[in-house]
Amino acid sequence: MLHESIHRYQDPSFKAFGNGVNEAVTQYFTNYVLKQYGLPSGQGHVEKVVVAEALAGTVGFDELARAYFIGPVTNFIETLKKKIPGFDHVKVMQASAGGSVDWKRVAEMFQVPPANPKK
């Protein structure tokens, strides 16, 4: 029920990432609220939360919250493009669509690749 309530406060433009990522981030914020009250994480979309954790690791909690709750997602996508070389939210949508999704692979699409050490 809390998860569905959080959906009501999200900016509609965040759905540009597709349903799977949207559910991942919603569950991430659901778990955050539950933790604030000393309650265990919710059981919904457990396998997808790794995606939201990767997003938060790349842009920070506040930036993710701003994109999710306030929008517009276009600003957030531009931020991701600046941080992640070759980032394409359409590819994220494609990778997260369907019944058999590798959520760890989707999460990797939101991570800044490690810098190449100089030789």
C-alpha cells in the first residue's frame, strides 16, 4: 500500500525509463520510508531495487529524488548522459522490458564505468 502511495507523488515524466525502472525506484523510496520507521523492506519488486541503488550511487539520493518526485526527467537524463559515456535511456527501456529481465545488467547501465588507469 505504501508503494502505491509513493507512485501517486512521482512526476509522470519519470516513466520515460519504462515500467521496470519506475517500479525499481518506487520500491527504493518505499524501502527508504520503511527504514525511517524501523520497519523491514517491502517485498515487492525486490529483484529490481538493485537498479535504483545503482542510480542513487551514480547521481546521489537527492538528485534521484528530485528526478522522481519533481522532474522533469529530461533534466535527469541529461545528467546521466554527462556522467555515463554513451548513456541511452531507450536502451535501458529495451533491456528492462519483458518477462525475463537481468536486473543486474540493467543496473550496470546506470553506473559510471571505472576510469582507465594510465599506463
